[in-house]
Amino acid sequence: MRAGLIQLTVGDDPAANLPATLGLVRQAAAAKAGFVLTPELTNGLSSSRAHQRSVFRHEEDDETLSALRAAAKAAGIWLLIGSLGLLTDDADGRFANRSFLIAPDGSVTARYDKIHLFDVTVSATEVYRESEGYRPGNRAVVADAGFARIGMTVCYDVRFPALYRRLAQGGAQVITVPAAFNHITGAAHWETLLRARAIETGCFVLAPAQTGFHPEAGGRGRKTHGHSLAVAPWGEILADAGTEPGVTLVDLDLAEVEKARGRVPSLVHDRGFDGP
């Protein structure tokens, strides 16, 4: 299976972001990628909850989701929409950060709501409180994509290895990590974390990312790390997208999953222990 990792630099307007995303999906499909992946918050990045509330939609009304489902059907590809910011009916008004696996007929095969939320003070000027705007998910997801079993995660999840072990022991062969990784923590930790998750699970790890500076109305914006990565089950970097938007192609041989797990079968070596 050939995978196409899409790297984006979105702004805070979903309608303005969509044409570039569709163009790259079609470019990946034209290059014979049968599995195409977009980053976290494909529809738009914004630090303003009021702005998000004005541009986000409920799942059934979201134009980005509808258009990408149609694009997957037209191209006959599997499509991982890394995530979309969506309105919910929660009483506290918080949004969902939801990843979608779309089948070649355009249907939604699986949904995953990001479990771990980025509430972090990176520096004096970089403070994030994702839980103020987004509600956390509570269910891990492994989905059957025909060519492979897909474990679905999003961005900050990558720092919680227990989730990845659960997905691998639940049958995942490929784990997706769409992200909008902060440029400071990304430079320090992104590659190391993704390689560790691949090595620990014996899975392919596919991580399409946002990159560059993301402008927002009112002059504020944020930077993301880029470097969409594909990592093999033995931990090798198969592809690194650098920092420019575009498509990165990588060929996956699922036999490598069982080969890596056969060499170090740690997924079946769990033991109970006491303490601390």
C-alpha cells in the first residue's frame, strides 16, 4: 500500500483552507496513494474560542468533511482526515477534535475523538489550554481499512504510550498520529516520540502534520513544527516531509509488522507487578 501524507499550513477560515487540502488529496491519489492522510485540525487553527464557534459546524453540516468524503469516493482511496474541529451539543459548549477514517466509497468507517488534551505552558509566551475549548474523548479506536488495521490517535496522544500499546494489542498494524505540533516541543521531541511509539508497538506510525505560521484574524497566529513522518515498525524513518506544505509518499509493506514483532515480541510479555 502506498500512503500519501499531506502537510498543510491552514489559517482560521475553513472555507479558505479547503481548496488547498482538496488539491493535495487529489495530487496524492494521482501519485497512486491508496491511503491518504491529512493533519490535525484540517479545517482550521485558531486560538479564539469565539471565532471557532462562528466557523465550526456540527459533523452533519461540516463542509470540509462533506467535500473530503466526496474526494475520497471520486479517487477511490482510503482517507484519514487527521481531525476536524466540530461543534457539539455539550452543555458547556466545548468542541470535538475528531479524526475520521473514510472508505473508498466515501462512507465514514470510524471516528475517534482526541483523548489527551494539550494543557501546557511551553514558555512565557506559549501557553495552551486545549481543554478549555475541546472536550476529551474516552474511547480508543482500531478500525479495519481492508489493507490494514488502523489505530487512530491525535497529536498530544503520542506522549501516552499506554494508549499505543492498547491499540497494538487490539490488532493495530498502522497507527496514525495527525498533529499540529508546537514548533518548540516539536523540535525537541516529535521524532523521538514517534519512533518510540513505532518500536514499542511494532506498528507503522504515520504522522501527517501542520507546518509553518498559521495566521489568525486580529493578527495573532501560531507556529507548528511540520516534519510529517512515516516510521517503520523497527523504528526507521521512512519519510520526512520537512517544513513545506505538500504530499509525501511512502510505500508500506505490512509484512514488516510481523517481522518486527517476531524479533522482539514484547507485546506478549506483559507481567503484573506490585507498587509503587
